[in-house]
Amino acid sequence: MECMTADDCVFKIQKGSSILIVAIVVNDVLMIGNDEALRQQWFEYMHTRFQVSDDCNLNFYLGVHYKREGGDVIANQTGYLERVLKLYDMENCKPAQTPMAQGFSINPEELPEKGDLRDVEEMRSILGSIMYIQVWSRPEIAFAVNYLAHYTQRADKTTIAAASRILRYLSGTRHKGISFKHHPKCSLGPNLVKVFADTSDADCELTSKSTGGFIITINDALVVWKSGRLLLVTLSIAESEYVQLTLACQEILHMQEVLQSLGFEQAPTEIFEDNQAAIAICNNPCHQSRTRHIKRLYHFIHQCIKDSEVYVAYVESRNNVAYVFTKPLNEATFERLARRARNN
């Protein structure tokens, strides 16, 4: 058994064309392979050393329900979500079409300096409950959860109502989740990685920082997503996008290393970006006079492009899936991009 250098919790056993990949999280083990005899051999060996049980087909793992539909796998947390809705007496609430209303924003000057203890505890409880869902199976609520989390300590009725709206959205979409579709051309083939990145334009009224987001897909199935406020103030939307592209590169290199260690050779990863100025900065280091004030670490993407590890391509904003991770959208746009993100 070989431990992956990219992830200490993932192991690989390979004998000829037979391969078994083992992922371990505390006492939960997930086995994936193309040879049942090899899988059974490894399980019997583990059974001689530990008390283990074999559930055969993947069903529940780390609280996520994996359901097979034909050759596809759907990951959802319907059971957990229904318990959360019952906890807040919202099982039969009126569903919301989006987790956050278009154009919604919080004016920090209208919030108390320190929220009432009961409001703060309720805010923490709601966001903590749905954060588990956002991390594992519902990426489209990432922006709303992250945005409201910044105001937890200053919670009031307005912020609690906004958090409750996320629950109302989840109530109406409780059976949805991420789809991993069968790809007939990629059993041990290219396993194509694609990335979409986007940022808002200084949406934080308190700090003037932007919110950035990106997603990473393998064969169109979502595997990594992130939405969060940038750590620095930028002078333009192009600079914000440029910084976010570099942050996405860091995650891409790790994903490439994981796939390569599993035997999947990688072509340069395509990053889709909707800002032409940011793309120009990435592809032309001669823009130094305009970007020299940006911290050195955010120029990392130049080296990645030079080494042919990534390249940046233009995509229209309407087709940029990462758009849903950086701002509240109207119902039609949100639903279209959320479905693409979940690969439904």
C-alpha cells in the first residue's frame, strides 16, 4: 500500500492493471477500485487487524448520502437537512427561490456594535447547521453563508431573517445535491479538470474588500469550491480577479498532484475567467508597472502559466459558474448556474 504524497489520508494499491484507492477519515473508510478480488483481499487483511464491517456499495459516508441512479451517483444530505428544518420549526415553511435576495446587502452602520446574546447564539446555530451542508453537498449557498458569517457577532433581526431565508431555500430544494455522472471516455483516461473563477467589486462596505470564488470540476463534476472575502483591498475589479486566479492556482496544483499520484496524467488546467483585463495581466508580465503594488505572492500565477500547468481562457459572465459564489443573483440566473455547479 502506497500513501499519496499529496494527501496523507489517501492510499493506493496497484497490481498490474488492478487498482484500489482507499480514503480514510478517522474510522470511516472509502474504497474505490476496478478489481473486486483485490478489494476483498485488502478487506480481509484489515479484518484480521481491526474490527471492521463491509457495507459493499457506497451509501452513507461522513453524513452524506450517495445514491446511484443508473451509472450516475447523487450526493445529498436530505436526512440531515430535514432534521435541521425540524430543529427550527421550518419543515413546512414557504420556500424561497434563492438563498439570498438579489441586491441584498448589509449596512454595518445599521447593526449594533454587539448583538444581543440570544440573537448571536441563534445566528451561530443556524449558520453552523447549514455550513455542514454547504461544505459537502450544496455549493450554491456558499456565498450567502460566508457573507452572513461576517456579521455573526453583530446579529439582529435583519441578519437572522437573512439566515432563515437560506433555510427556506433549502426547504424547497431538500432533495437536491451534487451529481457525479458516468463518463464513458474517462475510466482511466484524461479525467479533465476545469476551473471557473470570479470576484465581486469591493462588496464589503466596511473594508472595501471583494468577495472571490472558484470551483474545480473533474469531468464536469464539482469536487472543490470556495467563496470568501479577499485578504487585501485592490484598486480595481481586474486586480481582484487577478488575485482570485492566483488563489485558484494554489488549489489546482494540489488537485493535479493528487490525480497524477493516482495515475491520471494531466494536461494544463483551463481556468475560465470573465475579465479580459485580468487575463491580460496573467498572460503578460510586462504589466509590472501597473501591478507592482500587489504583494509578490499573488504573482504566482505567472510561473504556473510559464510552466504550462494552467492557462486562462475567457468566458462570458453569463456562463461563468463561479458567478454564483460572489454575489446574490436573480432567480433565473441563480437557478441556471446552480444547476450547472451541481452538475444536475
